[in-house]
Amino acid sequence: MLTADHRPFILPSPVVNHDLVTGLASRRSVPPSTSLTGKEQEPTADYPQGTETILFVEDLESLRDVIADSLEQLGYNVLASSSGEDALSISNTYRGEIHLLLTDVIMPQMKGPELAKKLHIDRPRMKIIYVSGYSDGVLAPHGVLEPGTILLHKPFTIKILAAKLREVLDE
């Protein structure tokens, strides 16, 4: 079922679904050992992991909670934020290195690319991965389809996210 603004939503279950992190799914509970596809889930220990700090920005609270939890299970230090303004505040007060910005592209008030530009002033070495559930036609004006830009389309699995994080962080 699509919501009125066509934004994806996730399962309300507290269990992290490792097959489908985000996307269009029915609102139902999933037993801890079973994915939406009915297959046994692989533990996150089998996925590429890390210890770097990730600033994760997602305006949809339920999605933010699931992905932040997944990132923590993969070993990352997660600074979760609900908006671009909040992310700037977190970045300004966080004393350590932020290795990667994982941000939604289209959010209220401040879009992901605008946030990335502002953060790069003080953190030029920080890498960026954009995520979005919108089509390329909607994303094109935001500059995230340019060569060299990393964009992960929703829905994605934890395994895909874990691999992409390692690929980008290890460059």
C-alpha cells in the first residue's frame, strides 16, 4: 500500500528484518528468525562490519530507528538524526571524527545534498552515501545522480547496506 506522499514505510516490529530494511510492506509482525520472504535470517555477524562513526539522517522515525539499530549491530558508532538542522548540531558538538554521512536525499527543510555541502566545510574527509525511495526523475534536480555520487535506492537489505558501507569506507 502506498502512502499519500508515496514515502516508504517499514514494519512496526521491533525485530530488524535483515532481508528487507525498508520498502513497501504490509503492516504485520515477523517472527525473529523469519524474514518477509519466509527464509531464515542471516545474523548480522555474517555481514561486513566496522567500527567507524556514521552520522545517519532520516526524517521517518520508524525507519531511522530500524536502520540505526542495524548499523549498531554491525559495530558502527551511530549518530542518528531526524533532520538536516539536527545533523549539523550533532556534527558541531561531536568531538570525534565522523567517517561517513548516510543521509536521505529528500527531507523537509534541508535536503541531503545541502546538508552534505554544509558538513563538508568542517569535515572534508567525511564520505557520503545518499539513500532514497524516490525515482531517478525526482532525484535528478538534487544532484545525487552525478558521477561519483553514491546512491542506495530503497528498499535495500542489511547485507547490501553493510557491503556498500565497507566499499565506501575502505576507498
